[in-house]
Amino acid sequence: MRQSPLRGDRVAAEDREPAAEAARWKKERYEAFRAKRGERKERFATSSEIPVEPVYVGDARSAEGLPGEAPFTRGIYPTMYRGRLWTMRQYAGFASASETNRRFRYLLDAGQTGLSVAFDLPTQIGYESDHPLAEAEMGKVGVPINSLRDMEVLLASIPLDRVSTSMTINSTAPMLLAMYVALAKRQGVPSGKIRGTVQNDLLKEYVARGTYRFPVAPSMRLVTDIVEHCSRELPGWNPISISGYHMREAGCTAVQEVAFTLAHGLAYVQAAVERGLDVDHFGAQLSFFFNAHNDFFEEIAKFRAARRLWARLMEERFGAKNPEARMLRFHTQTAGSMLTSQQPDNNIVRVTVQALAAVLGGTQSLHTNSRDEALGLPTEVSARIALRTQQILACESGVADVADPLGGSPFVEALTDQIEERARVYLRDIDGMGGAIAAIEKGFPQREIHRAALRWQREVESGARTIVGVNDYQVEEEPPQIFKPDPAARDEVLRSLDAVRKERDGARAKDALDALEAAARGTQNLFAPILHAVESYCTIGEMCARLERVFGKYQAPAVF
């Protein structure tokens, strides 16, 4: 029997009978899942009325990891998009909570099925909007949120029991999640009913993004606090979105994106296990976030390889038995770094190719970038085109009617194997350094990403890599229309912040901050004292300042 270089105990693909595997899967998995969850249509067929099967098995390779079965190479659910389409979740955040609320409601009216919140840099790092360090960045790349009052405005008239929300927030993730929980409570929505994701992935901040506040050890404590709280109190909430997206935006390769993302995932799982949490319970709530880049077939293979490798790692390293704890569920965003300011309409085509790769790779939710995001915040027209791109793929192309349609393709299968094998090599190197945290402290992933980004840039500058409209096929262009936020938004944010400080119960707020600081000096889970501070209308800046007294502030080492 041929032994896999990846797992010696894996049954060789050629030893299985494809037709028998397909029949067994359809009876045991597909039909049972369909009876329980239903499907979008009674009948699936091409425009020529050719019936479309839920999955196609041509040879033994395409019978490996059939949809809904470990190691989930071909998808995590038996019916995949025949049962339910991916969540269409467009990312948005503007100069004020009220302006962002208007965009959210516009996108929901246009057919968006989930919210995704972009926060400004001061909010991400934990400074109030009137802090001297916040002045130049307030409201520039997302919405400023200072206190629960801003969250109330941000989500006004949006029922939290009927929409899922993703929040791209890391250092201040506990505060933003606490605000969401507090607001749901005020709407009368039980905590078990709210659905969504908080990014809460600090390790990639130290590697590639930089919106950190505290050192690594206390940051890992806060991450694990959220995982623990969600596993006990918020069953519909993903407590972490382990993110390769930002490392890819910084220039890493597809292989590096898989390897470094899963290495960080292993570190988070290890921390939760050491906390005493059950991997088969909290593992089912973990989620991931990947980039959809330009190399179409490599991206499809990347998603398949990441899903397969994570399922194996969770079993190998932590003994996970629950299939849901071994599933890699992921959100995808098209590649912002591949958008060009030259000929921005070309970005519509780029985004379509990237989005199609994400769908063919089996994503659970998707954000499609707008054509003008290399120039500024997207206009409403551009945001609608980006959303329509997803809707056309979902409703008109037929790609949602069959699971993993490229499974069994010699090219895609070979790429899937190669990405998994090369990611395993990186993981062995990281293990040899003592794990992801030690590797970060040594600057290993940072240097690897830097080398990959430099290689790409040199190829573009030399012309070895063509970027249409940038280093070839250039034309003279008229300046495009750029979205301009409401100039009155800054004053609106500062007035709201001032009003909160004046109108809240000052003694209650101080007591809540004192209690938070005292808890941070101990070992208890910090989510409850943070929630109490949030409900007392303490600001994010105040809470982070108190935690900084205890934890200190992270200083990035020189790694190049």
C-alpha cells in the first residue's frame, strides 16, 4: 500500500472503490443532512436541463474527504451551497456610527446577509477619539467606537437576533464584544441567540498588521478569556477568527498563509486546553479568515489544503473526536493588496476571479472588495457592484449547485497536496523553535513574509510579473470619483464622547474601572468585569489605560 508522506496511517486513495464510496456517502451523509436541513431548490440542473448531482466522484482521489466527512477536503457540509449559500458580508465602517449605520441598512436592503464592521485605528488600539494619538486617524479607516452609546447608534434599528455580525477587532476585542452583548440584552435578545464573529487574533498583529496594545502573554490571556466565555455563554458566536488575510496582504505566499495561520490556530487551541477547556466543545466555535488572491487554481487548492490539514492537526495534536471541532470554517475577503488605483474598473474583474476561487474552495462567508478601494472608501455604487458580484455568482453561474466541482482535477489535487506538504514543512520549523509565539519573538514569520513580498515587488518592477494597467496596458485616465465622508462626522463623534462622560454615573464608572484593574492583577476571566465597565459607559480608552497599568505596552522588536 502506498503511504502518504503526510500521514502514514492514512488509507491510500487508490485502495478505495469510488462508486461504493459515493453511494455510501449519499445514503449516510447527504440524504440525512438534506432531510434535516433542506435545500434551496427541489431540483438542480443546468440550463440544458442536465441534472446536477450534489458531488462528483470520478476516481479515488475525488472520493477522499467527501463533503461533510473528515478530513473535509471537499467541504465541511454534505449539501454545501445546495443547502444554504455562503453569507454575503460586506465590510464597512465610516467616520461616525450614524453614517456607518446608514451604509449597513443600505447594504441589508440590497440583499446583504451579514454585517461586517470596520473600526478606525484608535478604536483598534484602544484610544479615545479625542486622545492626542488619535487625532490624525480618527474615522479614517473605519468607524470610531468610544463607548456603548456609539454601539447603540451603530446598530440602531438592526435586530441582533436576525443578523450575524463580524467585527474586525483584536486588541480591544473584549470591549467590542461586551458592547454587542450589552446591546443585545437591551434589545431583549438572549445571549444564546446572537450570532457572529469577533476576530480576536493577536498573534497575526505581531507578525503583519500592528494593531496591538499589550504584550503577547496578557494578549493571549484576553484571547483565551473570550474563547472561554463564548464556549460557556455564547454558543452562536465565533470567539476568534484566526486570520491569514492580513499576512497575505503583507506579502506572504499561499503556502505561508496556510502554515502561519494554522500555527497560530494551534497556539490558541493549546492555550485553551491549558485553561482546562474541552477541545471537542470550544473547537467547534473556532473560525478562520483567508485571503482570496489572484492565482485562481492555487487559491482553490489553498482552501482545500487548509481545511484538510486543520482536521488532521486537531486530531493528531489534541485528540479531537468531534467532527465539528475538526472543521475549518472560514470567511474570505478578496485581496485588497491586488486592487490598483490605475484603471480601477479592472478591479471588478479581479474581484470576480478571486470571489469565484473562494466559492469553488468552499468558503462559509465572503466579502468582495469594491473597485475604488485602492483610492478611498467605496462609494455606494461601487459597494453595490461588489455585492452584486457575489449575487450573480450565487444565482446565475451554477457554481453553487455542486460541492467542490474541481475535486478530482489532477491539477487541483496536485496543488492541494503540494500546499499541504509545504505548509507541514513550515509547521515543523515552527515547532522546532518552540511554537508560534516563540517563532514570532524570533522574527521568523516576519522575515519569511518580507522575503516573499520583496520577491513579488521585484517581479512587478522588472516586468517579469504583469499587472494590467500598472506595468503594462496603461492608458491615460480621468480622475475617478472618490467617496468623501461627511465632514461633520468628526464633531458628531467628539460631542457624543463628551456627552457620555458628562451624563453617565461617574462613581459607578470609576468603581467599574477599579474592579477591572483589580481583576487584571489576578487570574480570573476578564470578560465579566469588562462587560460591567461597558454597561457603566466606561470608554474603550479608559478600560485599556487601566489594563495597561497592569499588563504594560508592547514594544515591537527589530527583526530585519
